[in-house]
Amino acid sequence: MIHVKDARILFLIKCLVALTFLCKVSLGGILPIPREVPYLIFQQGMHPYINVLLTFLFGGPLVLLWLRVRARQHLSGFYKLFVFFLMIVLAVQTLLQVYYVNPDESAIMQIGAMLVSLFMVGIYGLIIPSLWNVQDFLRFVQRWTGALVLLSLVVLVLHPGSTFKGGRFIGVFKHIPHMVTCATTAFVFSLGTFLLEYKLKHKIWNSLILFVSFIAIILTGTRSSAAAAMFAFLLTLILHETRTTKGRMFKFGVVSFLTTFTLFFGMQSYELAHDIATGHSSLGGRQAQDGIASRLEEVERGSEIFKQEPWLGHGLMSKFASGNDVDVSNYNSFKDPHNIFVSAGVVGGWPLLVLAAIALGFMTIGSLKALKTFSIAKRQVSIYLLAHIPILVIYHIHLSIGGMADRLYWMVFGFVAAAVFEEVRIRSASSTKETISAQLGLLSKS
């Protein structure tokens, strides 16, 4: 029998998690790398085909080792059932799309995209959370995201021209969403590792990453991520217990400051937030934009695409199609609506849309339940998910063939499902112990 802490398992897991971030790094601002080399380099970084190949090279052996592990970390039964239905729906919808919706496009590409997506969900959403400790996950991801954010700011100082795209900070990544995901994750996870670590050097590192990651979020000009970071900070402050006098003083100081600030500047802050959301003011270096109106435009545009194939959908590769030519370099944002329900409908029609709605509801319930866990790491992961639920709603469905946010979210889903299950198990054990104690007490009295 193979143990969960087998060195081979941990090595493969860490390679897969590191790949989540490395696959979106662009080294053009650091090294003289060509922009594109067929099948090897894409946008001065790892080509998507290499990304998929490495995922299978590391993921395949991990699946074989996982099958031989008996004492795995249990995940919620409902969560596993949902993933099973998701896989079935995605497989059936894709096969129907090959024959009835996209007969002129490559069947191999469509089925291949489906298999890669299912493999991604299985590896990152089921296998890794069942084999890895959530505390190690939190620390490992915090180190990687923190280092990449720090490197991005160093490159900003040395080669500022290469770190901005469209007036927004992209750091050492290929596109803005990757920088946003990395910076927000570094900030929220650092809140947890700051509470976990006791050595001074670790406290200094976590404090540094908290500061630079928030600066990076502001530089990207992403309003939703800035709000998520602040919401996660407040939740962390409120929910985590402070045992030291300094910690209690800090919490009291922050709460007092926020209360005073709200009393005196609450209305002005609301007006500023409203102006930023409606495009009357800008955040960071981003040009002022009416975020509400632009999102509604995407919903309307996506709804029109959804209405063309409401029952079968257009498939996972529809956003990469330019005419009949399906290729990763042909990504079209107009075919990728930024709304989880519309996006699910475009990809898989009504069946996938219904599953997305169910997932969102139980995701919210699960993250709220996981907040009650005794583990700081599990609680912080649930805080991350709870703070990101609004972002999940205004973004697309996370079933891509190898995105950063997709794999990160699925790991978070899995660890939250494990956290919920463990909380139930702890409570059951506690209630059982209380019952036995009560029965022994009655016997002694009698």
C-alpha cells in the first residue's frame, strides 16, 4: 500500500501546481525569447500544447499512484457526485456537438478539448485535494504566487515597458487576468500563512507579499479583485481567533479605524466606488470604464450566441474558432461571455447552465460551512472562495484546456469540499464522545 505522503506523490503534485502558474509566465521582459515558435513557445512563454503535454506527463503517473492509495483524504460525497454528473454532461454534449453543431470543425480537436478538460477537473479537483494536506497547499501556492508577484514588480522597475498592456499591469505574465489571479491569490493566501507561521523571517516574508500583492492588484486596475482582497481581509480579521495581546490590539485598532472611517467618509467612499464601477473614475492606471454597462453588453452578446444552440451549446473550442479554423491562437473574447451562466449555456447549453447554477449555490453553502473548521488553512481557503464567488459569477465557466484560474479554482473547490466533510466528521466524533460520556455518567449514578 502506498502512503499519501509518498515522495513521488508529493513531487508530482508540486509539479502540477507549479505548472498552474508557470504555464502563463512570459519571459519577454527578462530574456531575449522569440514571441512564437510553433508548438513550443507562445507569447514568449510556454505553448498551450506543452502545457497540456506536461499536465499529462505529471498527471498520468499521479493517477496510477492515487489508485493504489487507500487512506485518502475524504471529499464530500455530494461534491464527487456533482463532478461525476459534470463529466457525463460535458462528454455527452461534446459528442452531440461534433455531429449536430460543429460537423465542419475537427472532431479530434473537440473531443481532445473535452478529454483535457475532464482530466484537468479530475486531477486538480479530485485527486490533488484527496492526497495533499490543505496547509501544505496554502503554503506552497503562497510561495509561488508571492515570488511571481515580487518578480513582476522587480521587472517593472527594470523594464517598465514590458510589464504593461493596454495601460494595465501584467507583470511577467502573458495577459492581465493571470496577473490579477496571481496577485489576489498571493494576498489572500498570505493572510493565512501569516497566521500559521511563527518565525520572524516568515512573518517578514508574508508581510512583504501582502504589501506587494496589494500594490500589484491596484496596478492592474481590477475593481472586482481589489474588492475581493478587501473582503477577504475583513473576513480573516473577524473569523480568525487572536490569542496574543498584540493580535487583539491589532484587531481592535483595525475595527476602530474602519468604524471611524465609515462614520466620517462612508458616503464619499460609496460615491467613489460607484464612480469607479460606472466609469466616471479610474482605478490605478486603467482607463475609466463603465463596468456595469460593459458586463451587460457581454451578457447580451453571449445570450445571442446561446440562443443559437440552447440545448447542445457550441462546445469548449467555440471561443478559439475563427471561421472553421480552430486554434488556440484564434481566441476571440467576443465569443467568451463574462458571465458564468451565459458562458455555461454557450459551452454546453441548458444542461451545463443548470449544473453551473447548482454548483454556485452549493459552493456558497459549502464555503460558509467550511468557515467553521478549526484549521486556519482550511478556513483561509474557504475565505478565498467566498470572496471570489462574485468574481466567479461575472467571469466565464472554468473548464478551459489549461488556464491558471481554472486549475486553481478546482483545487480550492476540492479542498473546501474536504474541509466541509472533515468538519462534519469532527462534529460526529465529538457528539459520539459526548453520548458515550453521558451514558457512562448514567450508569455510574445507577
